[in-house]
Amino acid sequence: MSRFRNKRRKQNDTEAAKSRISSENQTTFTNAFSTFSVSDVQKAKKFYGETLGIDVKKEEEGLRLEFEAGQVVFLYPKDDHKPATFTVLNLPVDNIALAVDDLAARGIKFEKYGGEIGTDEKGIFWGKKDGHGPNIAWFKDPDGNILSVIESR
């Protein structure tokens, strides 16, 4: 009986050790960031930095967009860049109407959509009004990447 207990105890100790190793080695994700491509890094730097007013840092591999709350987006050059057909970057704002007016004054042209995602004449989809999502307006960067301003309240 004692031999069985010792064998069982060793098995339990081994299983416990494996469990500790497994839980100690679980992957932890910190400081996640997003990336997307552009065809012209200089053009992107001017657009994101000067037109949008985002803090842009030039790096060897591309551009680093840094936001006040610590988020980071990395833009990398790609010779055969093809823009995504979906939104690659959402920019939260407190007031969608004011943000659209401000950005339009800086030369941003907002997308206009009909149908289910019908936007108004300024390009704003008023989703909160009908309970169909957030208030949001889409526009494109010089490479055709789809961006949005989205009301955070």
C-alpha cells in the first residue's frame, strides 16, 4: 500500500509541477498595436501628422503614430499597396458633428453611403439615433485606407 501511495504522490507532484509550468508560461499580451500599409511614407507622414494632427515618429521601417492615451499604430511601406475594403483605423471623438466640420475644413472629404448605412450630406451615419450602432463618419487617407471618426459618448 505504501508503494502505491508513493507512486501516486509522485504522479500528483509531477502533474502539479507541469500545471505550474504551464500557468507560469502562459502568454501575456501587453502593449498591443495595429499596423497597415501605405505606398508613400512621406505622403502618409504629412497626412497623419499635419492634416490630422497625430504625433508621427519616423522609424527605419516606417511610421509610428502615437496617441495621447498611449495607443500606437505602425504604418509600413508596401510597393504594391492595396487599400483594405474595411475601416483600418477608428479615431474616437467627443462630438462627431464638430469633428467632421473641423476635418472638412482641413481638406478631408468624407465618404457618402446610401442604403442601410445611409450617411447625411456631411457623411455622418447617425447610428445612435436609431439604435444601429455609433455615430461615425468615414474618410480615406491618400492611399485609400479607410479611416473613421467615431463618437465615443
